[in-house]
Amino acid sequence: MNTNFKQYIKKQLDENESELQNSLKQDRESLNFSSSDYLALSKCPEIESRANQLMEQYGLGLSSMFYGSGSHEIHNMLAQKISDLFGKEDTLVYAADGSLFEPLFAQEDAIITDELTHINLTGNIRFCNAARYTYKHSNMRDLESQLMLSQAQRFRIIATDGLFAVDGDIARLEEICALAEKYNALVLVDESHSAGVIGHRGRGAAEHCNAMDKVDLFTGTFDKALGGTTGGYISGDKEIIEFLRKQAQPYLLLNTLPLAQCCTTIAAIEYITAQSSAREKLWENTTYFREQLRNAGFKLKQSGPTICTMMTYDTLLTRALISLLEHEGIYARSFCYPIVPKGQARIRFQLSAQYSGKQLDRALLQIIEHGRAAGII
């Protein structure tokens, strides 16, 4: 390795370490607005107690793939919890990507996605030989055009996020399902960012849009509101799920979800479905945060009850503002070209039920002060 390059890297590391130590000396509270722990369950005593109780009974893991001896009662218990949450007959839970599309759809089929569909789905689609159609974000006229273009295909499935990760807006599922019925298509909704936090009972975007019984398949991950662990799920009719159990190679050949993570996720789902206080606190925090930024003059994207996206437009200005906020112990995430189109840079704040009004006011004060100094407002 080039000696000068090594020295440069060492200098950068030393400077970062020095800055970190100075920050720690100030004993300043950090506020994280780039976490998907929307309901603040990662440190919930009730969930920790229930998870520990389950782990004492079932243990930590099996160190085996499903095809070997990896199936366990606790996996079935978690699958049932997910099935009940979404009102479906059966659920497959997995530690690694379950390859949803490749076993089900072939070259003569069509997968139709929103242009902002998350990589959780689009990455999975790449392993499938089905024809791919994309419609403009939440544009129902364009979706209908893609459905018309794909009528020659054997089967069609519309795959969309329930809540889109960048701006936090909710898919127009009622209209999507109506078009699916009109053109004889299936509907799949990824509830990764919406399960637990949207809907009257926390059942996600489909519940929010009164479309629970019109969605054919639900998918998502456990690493956000559902306990913050790893792994994910596919929920639907029992015949489809049983077929995936026998045909999805990553599910068959990789180790199953560790029992400890199953226990934590079960505890989180039980907590979410038993009470709504954390969900209501999240909505309250997001509404307040968004109103204050809008009143200060910031341009905000239309979004749901978890994410507040603030338009900054210029890439360099956005990165500078993010650095200033980090220096104040306020962590958010910027999205600049090529993730978003040129001239459309933005900062995303992910809200949480854990923050008090005083903590939100501290963050808002810094955002408004630096935003004003940067000429954004």
C-alpha cells in the first residue's frame, strides 16, 4: 500500500478520534434521527423481560439450516404472530433473503414496481427472470399504463413499499388494489417501515389504507419497529408460503433465524398489539416536529407519521448542514445525487417515540439556526 496514503488515512483517523474525545468531554447528549427504532423498543423493559423469559425456555439458536434440523417451535410461534398481524394464513420467517420472486415467477410473468421501491424488493427481483415494468412514483395513471402493457404476460404482480423510506410517504394502496383487480394482478406490499407504526392497530400501510383484505402478500424485515433484530418475513396464502418453504434456496440452505432473535421479535409484536401509547407518542412527535420546521419556512415533503423529509436542494449545502448538525450531536441522513435527482437534495429525519418535547426543541433550535445561516430559509 502507498506509504503517503497510509499516512493520510492515519491522520484522518487521529483527527476523528480527537474530535470524538472532545465531544465526549462536553458530556453532550446525542439525538439520533437516523434510526428506524420508531417505537423506542430497543430499550423497552417489558420487551426485554418477555424476551429473556422466552430465551430461558428455548435457548439462543440451532446452528442449522431449515433443510437440516433448523425448524423449531419458536419459529412457528413467530410465524403465527406475523400471520395474525396481517390477517394471512401462513408466514415464512427467514434469517437471510428468502428469494421471494425467483421461485414464483418466470420469464412469461411480469413484476411491476414503483420507481422508488426499496432495494429490499428490487434487489430480490434481480434474481428473477420475469419481465420488469416500472411506474412513476405513486402515479396511478402510469401504473395503469404498465398494467396494460403487461397484459400479454401470464401472471402480473404489483410490488410496492407500504411506506417509502426516503420521504416517508404512504403508497396509494386503495387505488393500487383497485387497478390490480381491474387488470387481474396480484399485490405485494413491503411493510418494513410501516408495520407497527401505521394503522389503527399498527398493522401497517395496508390497514391505514383500508386494503388489508386486498393485498395478496406482505413482506418486511424485523430490523425496524418490530424489535430491531435481523431477518424478515413473507406472509400470504398457505399454498404460496408452503411452496416457498420447499423452493426458496436461501431459506432452505442457510441457517434459520436464531431463536434469541425470534424471542425478541415475538415480545415486540406482543407489546405493539397490546397497546398504542408508543405509536401515539411517535405520531405526536412527528406532527410537532414537522409543524415547527414548516412554520420556520422549510420546504417539507408530504410524508406519513414516522419520517420528516426536508428539502435542501443543493448537494454541498446539504452535506455542510449535516456536518454542522453532527457537530451539535444531532444525527440525520442526507440524500443527494445520484440517490435522488440533481437539484433535489434533502435531509431525512426519522422520528421516535423516545424523545421528549424538550429534546425535540433542542434539535429544532439547531436545525432552524443553521438552516437560516445557510440561506435555506
